[in-house]
Amino acid sequence: MSYYEIKTPVTGNVSKIFVKKEEIISKGEKIAVLESMKMEIPIESDKGGVIKNVMISEGDSVSDGDTLISLE
């Protein structure tokens, strides 16, 4: 099996998560919203697939390059 990781492009706080483990998502689907420097930044999937792991929770702090979810 091959896995693909979706990473955060910025440092911030996770304000909302729209997906869960084992959910099927499409390319372009919104997976989360980050708050950074008083701005809301939507994070969209750049691939479709089945979510194998969600590495974040609402309220978590993330750094640029941290993995948010893995897809299969």
C-alpha cells in the first residue's frame, strides 16, 4: 500500500477539522482550517483517497510542514 501525506503550509492553530479516519475524500476537498496571524486558512486535499490517519485535533498547534492526515 502506498500512503500520501497532506502537510500544513503554515504555522498556526487547528480551528476546524472536516474529515475523519476511513472517510473517502476527493481532490480539492476541504480537510481543515488553520488560524495563523488572525487569518483563517483553509487546507484542501491535493489528492483523493481514503483517510488512513488524522494526526491533528481541533485546538492543536502545528508548524510549517507538519503532517495533518495520511491518505491511501
